[in-house]
Amino acid sequence: MECPKCHAREMEQVVFEGIEVDRCPGCGGIWFDAEEAQALKKFKSATEIDAGDALRGLEYDSVENVNCPRGHGKMMTVIHPDMLHIYFETCSECKGVWFDSGEFTDYAEGDVADFFKT
């Protein structure tokens, strides 16, 4: 699968708690098929899969017209309703989600501090 942001050719498969996600070795972004991000968020150590640099992830927030890596066309940029500083892309067809490097950690560790960030 090709990275939808930096277009690295080979995304690597990462398995955690029996759930396989795809991570880009180039930019560190992570592709979650439908419901995988919500399922992994339940595990405290799940943030270990988000091994990229959060500052580099911020650079990729500005990339527009992002295609679904599963081939379903353009994805929508969404702002998380409870954490307004987290922008991510989602595919309306397959319901997959793309988090830039560092965003899944922020999403998974969301707490009271997020209230003050927004």
C-alpha cells in the first residue's frame, strides 16, 4: 500500500493486540481500517505503534487532496469533535482513518489537557 501523504511505496504492517495497521516508514503516518483506531485506543501501550515524530506529523497536516490508500478516491479532512487540535483524514467509503505521525498518540491519550489545548 502506498502512503497517502508522502507516497512511500511500502507501508509496513504493525500488529498490536491482534490488530494490524499500516505505518509509513517515510513520514510515520498510520492507516487504520474501519474501527481499528477506536479498538486500539483502549490499550494504554497502543501508542507504541505511533513511532514517528509529532513535529514531522504537523508538517503533513497541510497536505491536501489526500487519496484513500485502499483506492476509494479523495478522503475528507476531519477535526476530532472532542479534541479540536487533531486533524485527520477519513474515507467516506471504507471508513478508514489516516493519522499523521504523533496524532494517534494524542488521540489515544486524550484527557483533560486536551480540553485546555482546544
